[in-house]
Amino acid sequence: MTAAATATATATVFDRPASIRSMAILRIALGPATVIHLAPFLSDTAAGITYDEHFFEPWWGWVPEVPGWVQVVMVWTAAAAALAMTVGWRTRLVSTITTIGVAGNLFLSQTHFRHNRAFLVYLLAAVALSDSGRVLSLDARRRGTVGDDLATIWPMWTLRVLVSSVYFASGFSKLIDPDWVSGLVLWDRAVRFQSMVADRLPSFLAEPVVDIVTTRWVHAITSPIAVAMELFIAFGLWWRRTRLAAVWVAIMFHVSIEITASVEVFSLAAIVALVIWATPKTRDRVVVADPGDGVLRWIDRLDWLARFETRPVAGARLTVVDRDGSEHHGRDARRLIFSRLPLTFFFVAPLRRWR
Amino acid sequence: MVDRPRWRAVAVRAFVVVVLVGQIGLLLRAYADPHSYFGFQPFPESSTWEAEVVRVTVDGRRVSIDEPWPGGYDWDELVRWGVLERPERRRHAYVSFDASIDFLDEALDWVADHTPRDHETLYLEANVEGTRNTRGPVNLVLRTENREEAR
């Protein structure tokens, strides 16, 4: 990369304002996710039980023991702050409080650690560092800046690197482990936890699925595929040509984890976090349609990432003018639209072959 | 472009570099850590373990933790963590076999230090048996230091 290109890239990351909307979407979703994550701790502290009243293992022996009441203050304050974060009230402050509370509780004891909780801390920290309250928030309404979603996006870029490194770390560690890549680990886990898999599926699916997941040779095939999926996600998210496919694979990957393992709020958080890969530019595609065309209502309700600018024109044929100026009409236009709406992306994107 | 002081622009860049270097460090360090903290190596093993935990008394008796415990203590209440409760039951190893045994070892020490009304127990001992990714059995013995409360 030339010096000029490096300077341009650096400026793009650190100095050039872009749409912060995706971080706002992440912020909104992380509030309830954080409360769900904190629920066991809220329950315990409400019953008068704090972390220091039973076995715990400090992270560092040189840190003085933190009194139990500190945990009570931390988790309850974090939970309240998380809800305020969702609605975007005093966003910078409450998102910081949420992050500190969740991280602080995590660092009270090594027994509190889970990989999914560490991932949650990363997401919360990025939201706290970004100006995510600039849009889709009470703060924006109060400031009278509802439509202004431009801010520096270096926290989003940093989070992109962290998230992709998580996928890479997970996939690579399995790739170099013969027991994992041969399917032995997943097969043995499936056999041991087959009742849990059965409990999570409708009854008509449970038995055939359990029969499949407890078959040894199935895992000899699916384990390398799972590793390949994680590594593909880690790298595929970075290139425009592979990004949509990587997002689709990531959604499928996390849904399968949710069915087969107990990962708390990880699946939800990881899927929502995929919004950070949306191009940080809003309404750069134009949709022209007759005002009676239902697609305009769907865009109005579901275009959370503001991918489209809509122009109702009486009698107009449905047309989408893409970023590159190309035009799409009729069914292709409809598929393009629904492949860019978060709720319908997973089902429609494959129909457009990831374009 | 945003207009901000140069020191702030430099500070932001430095912060990001520290975060990313730190992340690389954490990911690499995890390979030497049975717990793989912040290494994002989920579900690394399918291992199992079980342990017979006993209180070895000052007069040499080996008493199961299921038996009445001077001071009214109960192992499950003391550890209050599903990973370590009912250790006599064969279970899936939390994270990895080594991580589970490390937690069991620490729990034994914590319990030994936090049962002041028990003046009978000299030390706690756990006889562990388990498997690492279906291979085994793996056997080992954990024990605490002698307790000062013992008379």
C-alpha cells in the first residue's frame, strides 16, 4: 500500500464522518441482551447472595477483595443503564456505565468468565466509545438532530477487527486440533448432550436430528465444515464480493450453535453485531414505486439500516437505482430490497446469488 | 473531516493500536492457558471428570463431604456453582479437563479457608478420575494444605 493510500485509509477510519446508524442498531439490541446476561446476578443479589459468599477465584492476587455490596451496585446500575442505553437517554454516559458494570462483574471472579461474556464486553465498549446516541435515540430527539447520523466511526472499525479476530481465533484453534477437526470433540459432546438437543427441537424433528448428530461419521464431515465456516466468516466479511455470503453463513452458524449449545446471549449478540459490516452510508440506493406498492411500507418498517431512499411516483414501475447507478426492475428490484432488510436478508439474499 | 486537536487524534490512534496489539497478545496467550481466557477457543474439548472429595480429619479418618460436616457446612452451598457441585457425579468438563481440575483445586483451598467452625478437618482431598476427549482414564489426587483451624 502506498503512503498516500495508507493516509487515505487512515483518514477514512479515524477522521472522516460516516453513518453511525449501525452502531445505534447494535446499541438498541445490546440493552436487553445485557439485562438477560445480568439476570442470574440480579437474581442472586436480590436474594441477598453476593459473589464473595461462596467459592470465587480472583483474577489477580494483588487486588484487594471487593466487598459484595460493590457487586450489587454494579449489576443493578448496569442493568438500569442498559435499558437507558437502549432508548438512547444520556447515551454516552449510560453506555459507559453499562460497559463498566458488565466488565467489572466479569472481573470479580474467574468463575464469571465465559467467552460469550467477553464478546459482550467488546461490543459494549465499542458502543460506549462511539457516538451511537447520535441517531435513533432520545438524545437525538432532545437535540433536534434526528436525521444527523454522521460521526467518526473508528470504534466501529476497531470492533470489526476484534470481531473478525474472534472468528479467526475460534476457527484456527480448532483447525490445528486433530481431535476437533476429525469430529471427535463434537461427536462426543453430541452424544453426551443429545437430550438437550432433543428438548430444543419440535418433537417431530427431535428423533431424526438426534440420530444424525450422534453418528460419528457425520461429525467427521461437519467438523471441518464448521472450521471452514468460521475461517470464511473471519476473512469473508472484509471484502465486498464475499461480505453478504459471510454474513449469511455467520447467521446460520450462530443459529446452529444456539440449537446445540448453551451460550447465553451470545447467539443474539453475535447476529446483531453483524450490522457493523453494513456500509456506513445511508440511503444511497433509490427506490421508485407507485405509492400503492406494498414494498414502500415494508421499507418504511424494516429498513433499520436506512439502505434506501424512497420516491413514490404515481404509476411508476418498481425500480431500484443501486449505488453504482445500475437499475433493477420488478422482481429483481424486489429481491434486492428484501436482501438488504435485516429481517428478510437471510431468506432472500441467496436468491440473488450474493449480489 | 472532523476538526479536533492533534493530541486527541494521536491519542485515539494510539488507543486503537494498544487495543489491537492487546487482542493479539490475549489470543496468543490463550494457547498456554487451560482456561484460554479471552482466547475465544470455545468448546475445545469433550472431556469428563468426577471426584471423590473427602475431609481427612486430625485423627486420620477420611470422611466424605456428603457426611455431616462440623459447623453445618455443605459442599454445594460453599461452592454454589454447577461446575463443581456434586463432584461425585461424572460430568462434562467445563471448558477443558485441565480448567475444571484447576477450579476444583482452587475450590478445595477456598473451602478449607472458609470453614472456620470446622475444627476437625486437617485437610481436604479429592481423588479425581476423568477422560480427555474420550481418552483415559486420567487419575490424579488434589489436596489442600493443613488447616490452621484443625485441633
